[in-house]
Amino acid sequence: MKKHLRLTAALLALLLCLTGCFPFSSFDDRSSVTLSETDSSRPSHTRDESSKTESSKETETAETSGESATSEASETGETSVGESSLNESSTQESSSQESSESLTTPTGEGITDYVVLDNEYVTFTIKSGYSDLFGYNLKVTLENKTDKNLNFTWADTVIDGYSCDPFFYSTVAAGKKANDEINFYSEDLKEAGVSAPSVLTFTLHVFDDDDWSADYLVDERFTVYPFGEAAAKEPKDIPAEEAQKVLYEDSNIRIYVLDAYTDSYGFNVSMYLVNYTDSTLMFSINNASVNGFMVEPFWSDSVPASARDISTVTWYKSDLEENDIATVEDVEFTLRVYNYDDWFADDLLDQTFSFTVGE
């Protein structure tokens, strides 16, 4: 079982790198919720909307649509998002621009030759950190003291309060050392409101490359301050008033709809997820329908303990077209939240939500 889980984790990490965290992936701006229309670039899973520019005509149309949808929602008791959300585009664009302008690198001396772990099996050292056009990077040295070939990976990484696992998978032969890099991309850092992380929390996994069924040699969680502990920043929060719809919130979790838009991929809903618990939580969608037709986005997202994430749920254009859906009018789905590490624990949430999309 562990061997399969590790292999699955490695494949998912590679997929995440190529699709979600890679700096050149899916830049499509929000356009009308009419799926036949597409626009230029927008990050696929970030809150940054500084590139979003609406013409005066579009803004006026959106405001009119928003007022109409708000009136209809008052009569029907439903909440309208998508086109109706554009009546707040000016406010959100201003807020997004302010957020982008406020991106800062923590003050303090950068990390150098920091030994994260030194035991009988391995030594893991962060040699230095640096920023470039694509984000923030850590140069690391890995030492394998055993007579086995070892794999080094990171999991459940949190940067300044936001979930973001970089693609890091390094193999070091028996008795050897290796230099490698761990990369955090700029679009992911923007979610945390920084250009470089001030706090990094992660789980380091080290295991036998030739026997994936064996127990981990290292399975420990660490916290690192790349610019010193004094430079650590509080996580950037998104208040309810900035959300288009508050789906659910209690003492354990928060789930907001930040945005609804179409791009060249299909119809997207940007979600703000907050995990207040001390366990990793899995958020997943099941039994989803669009305009009354079953269309699954096949979406799930794990959020580490005491962390946040901004994740995009996408109904792909090809799936919508197969169901003759040219314009998304209403969406319904069951949202489940549960403890990722304890499948016998009770669900924190298992509830059906629906909302209309403005025409």
C-alpha cells in the first residue's frame, strides 16, 4: 500500500508541477460566462487579478447584470455569482492591484548553510536562497550516509500560511551527496502576499529508492525561516466581504467562492479554503451538475493543518459541450471535507450547495 501511495504522490507532484504550479501554465483572463467566448491570459489558480481590465461598456453591462441578479436572488433566495460578480469588479481589481503592489520580500539576512536535519541516515542542508524572474528558490545539499539509494521529497508544504507543494524529488546514491534546488513559483507566492516566503513549513520524506514498501527513514515536519524568525509574517487573510459567496464556515473550516469565470478551458470557480484544524484536510466535490446535467469537475484539494489555499474548480469546455451546454446558468455539487490521515473519522462537511450564474 505504501509503495502505491508513494508512486501516486510522485505522479501527482509531477502533474501539479506541470499544470498548477508551473509558471507558464494556463494564463487565461476571466471573460463572460458564455462558454463560446474566451479571452486572453489569466492565472489558473491564483487570486491575482492585476491583469484583469474591463472596458467601460463591459463594466456597465456587468453592473446592470449584477443588479438584476441581486434582485432575482432576493426574490428566490438563491445567490448569483459569475456575471453578477462583475458588479464588484472595480472594487476587487483595486484590491487586487493594492495586493500586488504590496508584495514584499521579508527583511533580514538570507538563509545560508542551514542544517535542517543531520542524523545517522542523512544530512539535509539549505545552502542559500535567492529570487529570480520565476519566484523564490532554495539551493540544498543532500547527503546519503546509508548503503541504499535514497529518495528525498517534500510534502504538505506551507508558505506564509498558504498550501503550496513545490516539485521536489531527488535521488541520491548510496554514500553520495547531491546538490539540488527547490523552487517556489511567483504566482503561488502571490497567494501568500509575498515575493519570497518568510516562513516555510514542510514534511521531509526520505525512503529507500529500491524498496518503496519499506518504512520511511525520515518522516518529520520542519519549520524554516528563510530571512530569520523576526521576519516572519502573519498569513494574509481574505475576509468574507471580499468573497462572491460564502459557502460554509465554522470553527474548523472556511469555504468561499472568490470568483466565477470562463476561459479557454471552460467554466471555473475560484475557491478560498481555510483549515483551522491540526490535521490535513481533503476538500472534494461529488455529484456535480451544470444546468441540471451531471458534469463532474473531478476536483479535490488537500490543505495542511492550520493552512489556507486558493484552488480553482474547472468544468472543462469539452464536457460542457458534450452536454450541449453553451452557457452556464446554474451549478450544484456536494462538497465533502474530511481528515486526510484518518479515513475512519467523521466528515467535517458533507453538504450540497447550489448557485445561479448571471446571464
